[in-house]
Amino acid sequence: MDHGSAPATPMGDREPALPWAGALPQAPSFTATVDQRTGVIRTRGHLDALAADLLVGSVVALQRLGHRRITVRIGPQATIDDDARGVLADLDGRLSADGVRLAVE
């Protein structure tokens, strides 16, 4: 009676390993840690337009929690492209209109 087991293959007949098999996972290109108590967001990695859009969501969430001053701390090895700078500048203008100060350090 066959129980569905696959036939054994000799070592020489194995298929080559997949190119990514055994590769170490890479760190994400952007990460942010939000401190809801202090209103500080710490970032690492490359801040592009997509990452800046995600950052906007975190800033707005802190504003809704009642923070009137929100600080974004860019990590020492971080990079920011022009599109992300534009997103943050636009956000700063919108927050200023609501009496909220955005500090990017």
C-alpha cells in the first residue's frame, strides 16, 4: 500500500538550491518608532515620499492624542530625498494652521 511518499533520489540528482535559500534577511529601508507619551518619532533608513506618507499618519495620530509639539528625529545614518522634504514641509504648514509645531531634527 502506497502512503503517498515521494521516491528517494540519489544525492547527485538533487535540483540546485534556490538562489535566495539561506540568504540573510535584510533590514527594512525605513523604520520609525513612535513614543505616544512624549510625541517623539525616531526614524532610521531612507525617507522617501512613501515613507514620508507613512510618517504623516504617525504625526496625525500624535496630534489626535493632543500633542501640540511633535518631534521627528532623523537617525544619524538616515537620508531624506526631495519628495519627502516636500511632504514634511506641507505637513508642517497644515499643522501650523492648527497651532501644532512640527520639529524635524
